[in-house]
Amino acid sequence: MEKYCRQVFYYETDKMAIVHNANYLRIFEEARLYFMDRIGVSYPLVEEAGILIPQVDAYVRYHQTLKYGDEFYVEVRLVEFNGARMKYQYEIHRASDDELTASGFTSHCFVDEEKRLPKNLKRILPEAFEKMKAAIEN
Amino acid sequence: MEKYCRQVFYYETDKMAIVHNANYLRIFEEARLYFMDRIGVSYPLVEEAGILIPQVDAYVRYHQTLKYGDEFYVEVRLVEFNGARMKYQYEIHRASDDELTASGFTSHCFVDEEKRLPKNLKRILPEAFEKMKAAIEN
Amino acid sequence: MEKYCRQVFYYETDKMAIVHNANYLRIFEEARLYFMDRIGVSYPLVEEAGILIPQVDAYVRYHQTLKYGDEFYVEVRLVEFNGARMKYQYEIHRASDDELTASGFTSHCFVDEEKRLPKNLKRILPEAFEKMKAAIEN
Amino acid sequence: MEKYCRQVFYYETDKMAIVHNANYLRIFEEARLYFMDRIGVSYPLVEEAGILIPQVDAYVRYHQTLKYGDEFYVEVRLVEFNGARMKYQYEIHRASDDELTASGFTSHCFVDEEKRLPKNLKRILPEAFEKMKAAIEN
């Protein structure tokens, strides 16, 4: 598990004065790429090796709202990974009171950048594969 | 069911040259508000009556990619509604070949704008309630 | 001059309940690419020919606000073009009362997609060059 | 002058694989609100006092591109302020080589949240007024 923190930006709010629902998928992405970076798997390097990691599906549950200026932290866990696919779980908490504001998951597959055919990280980036493998949390 | 159409904007793409995953929740929102407008329930009027309709949860499955300039249509269905909550299902199709590019659902509740307490559309906007009721598709 | 129209999306608003200031550059882009399409210069085809058209500078003046649901139209004019650079002017009007809500300009250059070196449309896409030339308005 | 830093998010890129032009206005906003916070003028508190600070105009010049993962810093300066209006200048630099990637300015006015009539910070938040006044850099 890694913990990613920042404050809500003004432009992330909508006319309800809360973070717009679509921005939670952006925050999940920030947290996920931070997670990969923290375990030593740089996503820019993965892409340079010719691998893209598009999203397969995503789920968000909105528990509480976040407002402009709120500090929050995301607890992000890699819960599945086999070199060809992976799945993350997320919990977004307001920092001031630790309140759970949103939770969810995203699934991803590994593909080549040309034809978007399946790729396995094990063959292309074996070191990254091992780091990911070691970071799985059940 | 209502059908909402438009083209992909350039700024909706990311460095994979496809519509970024978070933008699908924005497209769902466009389609949903279009649906309400089409059945005669104007969302601006709902908000003027003091009701907000935040998102409770959301799911997206990404089947195919959409690229800049692609025309697409969203088939949007109201599948649950009881005045206090509602649920929509979405299918996004590429217009050129009718390929399903994404599908999913969103759930919503009705709350007052001050304290975010539950509200029932039946009491506050009975006419809108009836129109929504009649538009449910199972 | 071409006229590009649509409604404000919910997610374009911020907590001031108006279209967020950064979204005007997105609307300019929509209008600009619509303009090119209307005069017969498809931007996807330009990119397929290996040309990118990054923005060099941009100016926006915010006269009035736009709210969720407002219909607006953009009057977009190509005011300069020489094959290597171009400049557009924009006026965004609220449709209900023709009020000018924003105005501005953007400048662009033509570069190759690899090294981002200057390119001239005249040599690579002479037909597109002529169409652009003919569309200049002073 | 204050210095605001962060990394480029994946979703900020477009199909040219660079930060999309509209996102620079968002980055300007992040830097500006960080500036106000740093000099002791909390924007959430300003809004609670019933004052909004919409944008009057904005200019961006794009010198170099920023890519996903790039660290950057924004040098933000308050160059004009009289209680009713203010103007900021921005320089965005890539952190790795200090290269100037974008520069620009934004102007703002102070209005009340109801009728959007002009307001003067001096009368409503005199302490914030003095802090702003002291932070002007010519």
C-alpha cells in the first residue's frame, strides 16, 4: 500500500462546489502512477519499452464530498497482477478527519503501442515484473 | 432510451492518442442530462427548485478506444427511479461501425442543496417525478 | 468566418457556478478545428501527413459568464496564415441574447511530429494550403 | 515571488504527448492560489467572506513543451493590486534544466457572490488587503 496526498484544486470543483465525479478517476490515476513509481517501476520507462497500460474497467463509490482546498490522501493497493493484467483498489480520505470520501478499483491490461495486442511484462521488463509481483497485497 | 451523439474533441485525448478514461464519466453525464432534457425534466429547473443530484457510484467498462474526430453515440437508459434515487445504463458506440466502445452505469440520489439531506422528487416536483417514472426501462 | 454552436456541459462549471476560465481555450480549440473541417481541411488528415499544429500563444478576455445549460456560439476567424504559422480570432456569444461572453485569439505553428521542426503546409499539403489561404479574413 | 512545483499528470497530456494548451491556465490558477496561501491570504476564507475573484483576461505563451512525468516549477508574481483588481505574472520552468516552457499573465477583479458587483478587499478584509499590498512586485 502506498499513500498519495495532495489538495483539491479549484478547477476540480463543479457548480455543486464539490470535486466533480469524473475527477476521481484522474485522482485514481495519479495515485496509481505514484504507486508504480514508489515501488521502482517508472511508467515513463514502461512506455519507452513500447508498452501501454490502458484501463479495462473502473468503479467509483462516492461516500462523502471533497471541497476546494481540502487535503486528501489516497490509499492505493495493487491487488492483482500477472504480467498481462493488473488491478488496483483505492480509498480516498479527507486528511482533516480521515473520513472516507471515495473508494473504488481500476483494472488494466498491458498492450503494445502499435496494434494494441496483449503483452506480458515478464518478457519485456523482467525486473519491473518482479517488483510488481512483490508489491501485490491481498 | 435516448441517443446522444457528438464527436470526440481533441483535448479529450491523452498521450495514448485515445479518449482519456476519466472523460467517459463526463460523456455519461452529458448523455444523462440530455436524457432528462428530452423527457421534459430540465436539470437547471431541478436545481432551481433546490435539488441537487450527486453521483452515488459509477462503473465504466472500456471495450474499444475512441480517437480524436470519431463520431459516437450514447444509448442511455433510466433503469431505476423511485423519486429518491435513480440509476442509468450507458452504451457508447462508434458511429462509423456501431462498435461498442464503452458501457457502464451511474447511480444518483436527490438531496437538498444546503445540508445535502435526502429529498424526494415526488413532493417537490411532482410533474417531473411522473415524467421520470414513465421513462423507466427495465 | 464560421459559427460553431453548442451548450455548456455541467462538468465545465466550477464552484462559482460558471464555466471555468481554462475551458475557454478548449472551446476555442473546438471552434478552430470545426473551422478547418468546414473549409475542407481535416485536422486528422493533416496529422496523418505528419504535421502537428501546436499553440504558440493564446489570449482570452472574459466579458460575461456562461452557466450550465447556456447555449453559445463561437464566431471564429482565420486572420493570418502563411503555411508556417496561423492566427485565429474568436468571439463567444450567449445564444439567448447574443451577449459577447468572451473573446480572444490563438496563434499556431506547423511542425513535424518527430523533431518538432518547422514545416510549411504549402509543400506537404498544397491543396489544404490553398483552402486555408482562401479562408483568411482581415 | 513564490515558487510552486509539481509533476505533470498523465491526464494532462493530449495526443501530441504534451501538456494540453488549456491546462496551462489551470497550472496558473494552482500557482496563484498557492501564492495567496503563502502570503497568508486563504482563498477559501476570501470566498467565505462573500468575495469571488473571477478572471478578467489571460495570456499564455508556449515556449517549450512539457511531457508526462516532467517536474516543473512556476514562478508567480503579483504585479498589480489595488483592492478591486489584481494581476499576476507566471513563468513555468522545467525542473530538470530550468528551461522556460511557458509564460503569461492573468488579471482578476473582486466581486460579490450574488450580483457580481465590484467589491474592494480593503473594506471587507483589511488584513488580507495589507498582505496583498505588501506582496506586490514591480
